[in-house]
Amino acid sequence: MAPMLNYNLAVPDVDDTGVLPALVAEGDELDVLVRAVDDWSIPTPAAGWTVAHQIAHLAWADANVLSALRTPDAFEAELKRAEVEGSAYADRAAAAGAAKPRSVILDEWRAGRAELAEALRDAPWNHAFPWYMSKVTPALMAPLRLMETWAHGQDVFDAVGVARRPTGRLRHVASLGVLGRGLSFAAIGLPEPADPFRIELTAPDGQTWVWGPEAAAQRVQGDAVDFCLCVTRRRPWSETGMTATGEDAQRWLEVARVFL
């Protein structure tokens, strides 16, 4: 469902990490795949969700971001709806969207994601606007949309049995995963451990992405793809090649997430 996060980030004045072009590229890659899939009724790993549900969900979420960014007062009604409906909220919206013809879903998703990319590009990078359970900025929303596009895209790739080529765009997803450690522990009613963590991930190009002090006792290591699959809850830790050293590091991978 739509990410629900409360990260405290040092917000840059501009997109100095190239996340907006990466967001566009992520959507374009998924577009190529789904355009070649004639039958959108194929079930995906998400229970009850077909390919149509996945793309309809992305289109719906993009529309919600635009609403929150442009008409924050009106978006309050959507927040109240989410609070009332709880876990059924995203399922209901996805089902309504999936009921539309394939061509309509595709057109709405294409138009919406292009409009959203432009709106995020034009907005002040540190402008706060309402979102689920928090306030966000374009600086945070851009990688959030990339992450969700990648995660739901993975469901579609899995559903149609097509191997996915990993790219450097995963760094944005991995960064959210690292920042979401506190959210992961909060989701199970525990405070974030005070000890520092060291995360070392092998990037698609063979380089190593690193977060945290080198001497940290709590350590997470492995492939960037596996880490991103884990934090987006597309694969359990036990089905990846990730390794964890330290009790807190192991617990984190067991419950890791970037959304509630």
C-alpha cells in the first residue's frame, strides 16, 4: 500500500542524487514489461492482486501524491478514509482500478506518473505536505515513489516469469531501507537499537554501497538486490543471501520494511 513513513532527513535544496530521472526510468522500465503482457488478470505474489491491480495501485498512489501536494486540505478526506478503512483501504482502491479496461489503466498510469514527476520537479525540494501518518517533502517522496514502483514492479516481473536486470537505481531503495530501520522496529513495538549499524551491499555494478561506521558490531552484508527485496517485503530474509552479525542486526532483517 502507500508508504507510511516518518523519516527525519537532512533535506537538500535540489535533486543532487538524480532521483527524479531514476523515478522516471523505473516507471518506463515497468511500462515496457506490462505493455507486452496482454493478460492483466495474471495473479501476482500479492494475495488477490493481479497485474491490473498492481498497475492500478501505482496510478492511484501517484494521483494521491498529486492531490496531497497541490490540494493538501482536500487530501485530508483521503487520510480520514484510510484511517476508517484500515487494511482494506489499498485493496479497495486497487480493485476499483483493476476493474477498468487494460488500456484505460495504462493510460491513467502513464499520464499520472509523468504529471507527478513534473510536479515534484517544480516544487521546492523541502516543501512539506501531508501524507499518511506523517508529512513528507518532494525530496523524500521522489525516492518513495521510486521504491514503490520498483516493489510493485517486482510483483509483476515475478508473476510473468521475466528475469529483472538490476540497476543503480536500487541505491535509492536501499537508502530508504537503511533509513527505515527505526520504522521496522516500531512496527513490532520495539525502540530502535541505540548501537550503530554497518551496512555493506554489493551494487549491480560490483561496487560496494556502505552506510554506518566501519567498527559497528551490528552488521548487515549482502547483495543490494536481496536487501531491497527484504526491506520491501518481497522476500523474507531467509530466502536471500543476506548475512547479519549481531542480535539486533538479525532482528532487523527479520522485520525490515520501508512502509507499514
